[in-house]
Amino acid sequence: MDKKDHKLLYVPGPVEVKEDVREACAKPMIGHRTGDFRKLYASIKPKLKKLLYTENAVMVSTSSGSGFMEAAVKNLVGKKVLNCVNGAFSKKWYDIAVACGKPAEKLEVEWGKAVKPDMIDAKLKTGGFDAVCVTHNETSTGVMNNLGEISEVVKKYPDVMFLVDAVSSMGGVKIEVDKLGIDMCLASSQKAFALPPGIAFASVSERAFKKAGTIPGRGYYFDLVELRKAYDKDETPYTPAVSLMYGLDHQLDKFFKEGLDARWERHKRLAKTTRDWAGRMGFQIFPEPGYESITITCIVDTKGMDLKKMQEMMGEKGFSVDKGYRKLNEDLAAKGKKLTFRIPHMGDTSDGDLSDLLKAFEEVIKVL
Amino acid sequence: MDKKDHKLLYVPGPVEVKEDVREACAKPMIGHRTGDFRKLYASIKPKLKKLLYTENAVMVSTSSGSGFMEAAVKNLVGKKVLNCVNGAFSKKWYDIAVACGKPAEKLEVEWGKAVKPDMIDAKLKTGGFDAVCVTHNETSTGVMNNLGEISEVVKKYPDVMFLVDAVSSMGGVKIEVDKLGIDMCLASSQKAFALPPGIAFASVSERAFKKAGTIPGRGYYFDLVELRKAYDKDETPYTPAVSLMYGLDHQLDKFFKEGLDARWERHKRLAKTTRDWAGRMGFQIFPEPGYESITITCIVDTKGMDLKKMQEMMGEKGFSVDKGYRKLNEDLAAKGKKLTFRIPHMGDTSDGDLSDLLKAFEEVIKVL
């Protein structure tokens, strides 16, 4: 079943899920109000904390990452949120804030460029903000913002909650939550965790939980106060996606078997390999130099290839690949600029896997 | 792996998930913005409609059923909602409405009794309501409300949205959504669908979608307007739990292979078998006569057994069973009444499976 019809998944998420992980998810079902489940959650919790270098609670939600993005603004924005927007997913966070009726202001940065600390400082300085949303890794453009630099600025504003969407970086990039002072750092299962989609994770600081208790209109499903109450009993407020949590526990064990430092190094190496390959092929890298993502490389198609055709031909070779983020390519086309396509290298991707993928790309590109 | 450590799951949800279903969920991953996914969703949609005897859209959410309960009140309550409360889960719906800041009024009925149409009529007659929430099958008490009778009353109020929680009945009991005029009928995967938990389903009427468009504060994740836009393209607004949707598609095929009428008959037969068995054992049935659930039987322990011990001994025999809904038993104990325990008979449970389960119960009860 695995090999015959299936194309290896190299779209920017969901990414390929290995057979052992899928098998872990397929274990027999258990009740979510039983000791078996509490044992499972109690096993997951310290592993997620270790992964994020944090003492904060790290919770699992049965939802996509978007659900926890909504949780962040609903629970932690009282006055006004600053949304740093430099791509589609950071823009989405702004849209979510507006949909939730929260006063929100955009810090807009050209797509392909990073959000710089001084820009955030200039905005926060104007006052009135009690939260700032940053998307660590913009999947749409391949830009990775520098959380270390940004955190230094945010720390200057002790009443501002630091909210980070790490959807496509967590699990592939070292994020030291406590050192960075992140109040809520969220991600979903189908990117660098290489799990099936359907669950999301978030570390939440103690001061964030405290603040949530004072914010009205938190709703029910994404109410951090209720999530926390259940979390302290190794439970969830409502029936969770148990099978995906089996997979998470299994996958986290594999993370530590690989070693976290080795894992971060592998992702950096894969990114460098991909950038070097793109350079050798005569392509350019889309992101601003110094801010290239470690989990996904966004490439400018300087050759002006037919990207749809490239995608089809890669499909014939057994690889499901990206032909660029639609909105970005539409905008680039409108400006008469070269389009982009993205190569993800996250999760369980090995050097050998990437080498196979790039070889296939080369063959296709030669023909095109 | 399957048999050695695993107790067969006979708690009132999640229920046992058969191996073929778990294997279906374990198929290789696909992208959610690909033709492969659109094909999957397009395959599921007509099957869910057929299951619910409806022309309405039937959508899949990556959440528990509680998520869609929140969606119902958030999107479809403009003025005031009437919450018919005769157990823990109908009470939960009221709590969700309050958490979402919706004016809500309870119609409270003693736990173990059904909500009667004339009670609803008397409340709706007082005016000001634009929605009524009914829990079809109260998992906590084993009471199944009569949707046919209730729908006749609700139809008298054309501005009132008819919202039905069918979490533990849908897929095990015939629910003719269009005939009943249900505006939103929701359920989750881990009960009579016998799937792993993590996704929920809801039929939504056209007039409900229209109304949702006029209701402010719908939020993001459970916004029916956005869910519908994506649905019409065989997509979801955000990354869905693809592996669980594989399982859903597989399981729905099995429903139709069994035949819907045969499926409804099987569930009725299992319920009767369980009630008859309880009677022969000298137990009483907790629900009001005529309103006994078809998917779960709530039994009054007239023998005054040690229910915790019963649960432990059943565990030793390889069955994970219930020892009664805690809040119900606490209330009964406070009144000096006999406690309850519940036997679910839904999903893939066969006559043979139930017979094995009841035999084990008999052996344990003899010892106790």
C-alpha cells in the first residue's frame, strides 16, 4: 500500500509521515477518562517541555495550529495586539484577531523580508499594546524571523504578551521558550513533528494563564483556563485525538533518541544543502539574506520554468511537491517578477531523502 | 500488540475501534490542498448526507463534538437560546452558550427523564428565543429524547433554529435530518461511528448558513461561513485531521455495506438484549420507560454492588467498562438512592461481542 500509489510528500505540510509513526497512531483505543490516558498525557508533557526548554505548561489541543492562534488572541489580548505581518500566515493571525473582535494593528513588512526588532520597538513605543504576535517561520515566503533579537525588544515591555506561531519551525529548530520569554509558543503536528495533522501544541506561561482568567469572552473550546485545569490532572476538557497523541509520544521519543542538538544540526544541514543546491542550479533564494528558514527553502525560479509542469513531472517521479504559495506568486506575477517554489526539509527528512528529492528536481529541471 | 495488553473498550466513548479502521487511518499522508484530499472529502460528503437523510451540507471539523456545539451557539444564536437540560451533556451545551456570552435559558428536567415536546412548547411560547438546543441521547443517563415529537413543536416556531447534539446517537440511530427540520445536527467520531476521537460532523441547513452570516463574533475556527466556503471546494479552511478522515470514509463504506436499515435494527436489537439481560439479572433501567437509549443502557444497580470493584474485575477479564457517570452517581448517593452503571452498545459492536461482554458481567456480578 505504501509505495505503489503514494507520492512522497514534500509539500510544506503536511509532510511525509513514516510508517512507524502511522503504526503508533494505530494502536488500540483507550478511554480518555482512564488511567491509561492520563499515563499517556503524563508521558508527553515533560517531553514537550524538554523540546521547548521550558518549565511552562505545554498543552495539546485537538485542532489545527489555527485553533491555538485563536486561543492566543482570545485569551491573552485585552487591549490591543500588534501583528507582525510578513507573509500569509502572519497575516492570518491578524485576520483571526479581527474575527475575534480584538483591536489589532499590523506591522507590515514586505513579503520575503524579516520583521526587525527596531520595527517592533517603534510600534510598541506608541503604547496601548498588551500583546505582540510573531510568526517565527513564514511558511509562505521561507523567511525565519530572529526570535532572539525580537525577544530582547519585547522584554522591554513587561505588560506585553509575547505570542509566537512556531507552526513550521517547532520540532525542527531550537526554540528556548523560557530564555526568550515567550508567553505562548504554538505549533501543529503536521510540520516539523512529522505527524498526521489534527493536533496542536502550545507552551503557556504562568503569567499568561493568570491574564487569561481576567479576559472575558474566551469562549469554550479554546479557553486556556479550562484547558489548564484539565492539564493539571493529565486530562483534556473534552475528548482528545488519542490516536494522534500516541503518535506524538512515539515521535518525541525518536526526537530524544536522535538527540535534540543533532536534530537541530540536521535541520540546519538540510537547509544549507538545499540552498547550496539551489545556488549551483542557478536559482536565487527568495528570503532576505540572513533570514533563510531552516525548515523550508523558498526559491526564486530565475529560469522562468512552468512550475505546474514541474509539479506534475515531480509527481510522475513519485514526489508530491509545491509550486509556490499562490498568493505570493500572484503578487510577484502582477509586479512582473519571477515566481517562487518551496522545498521543505523538516521532520523526519534525512540527508539521503533530501538527496533523492533534489536529484529528481534536477532531472525534471533539465527537461524543462 | 492488539490482544495482549489491550482491554476491549466498553466505556461510553471512545468505543472500541476495529483493526481495519485503525489501518485505514494509517494510510500514507497526503497534502490537504491537493486533488487527493479533495477527492477524499468529496467521497465522504454524499455518504454523510445519505446517513442523515439530508440535502444539507454535512461538514467535518477537526475537533471534538464540543467544538461544533460551540459553533452552533456562536453562529446561530442571535437573541436567546433555550437549552433543554436533562443530563450532563445537555447541561454542558448550556455552559458553552454562557461561556460564549449568549443569552441562554435552561429548561431543566430531572436526570433520567426525557424532555417532552409540551415543555419546550411552553417555554418557546414565552417568546424571545431564536434557537433551541436538544441533546438527542443523554450519554450520562441513557435517556434518548424523542426527536420526532420535539420537531413537531419546534416547527411551530419558524424563527427558532433547531440544534441537535447527536454525539452518541448519530451513526447508530436513524436521524432523518430533513424530515425533522434540524438546522444543525452534530456528532463526533468516537461514539457510534466507532472511529478514533478527533473529528466531528455536522449537517447545517441553508437557512442556518444564511443566519450565521448575520451573527457577529463568530470567531475564526468555528465560523460556519468560512467552513462552508471551503466545503464547497471540497476543502477545509485549515489543515484537517486527514488520517481520521481516511478512517471515516472507510467506516461509512462499511455502514452502507451493512445497510442503514440493518444498522439501525442491530442497534435496537443490542439495546433490547441489554435491557432484557438487565431485567433477568434483577436490575432496573434508569431512564423513564419509553425513552431508553438505543446506543447505551443506563442500569440501576439494585444489588448495591461495589461498582469500582466491578470495573476492576471486568478489567481483569479484558473489558474496560463504566462505573456510572460520576456527577449522576454523586447526586443519587446524596439522595440515598441506588447508583447506576452504563453499558454502551454502539458502533461496530456485534450480537456476539455484546454476548461476550454480558457473560463477563454475569460472572463478575455473581462473585460480587
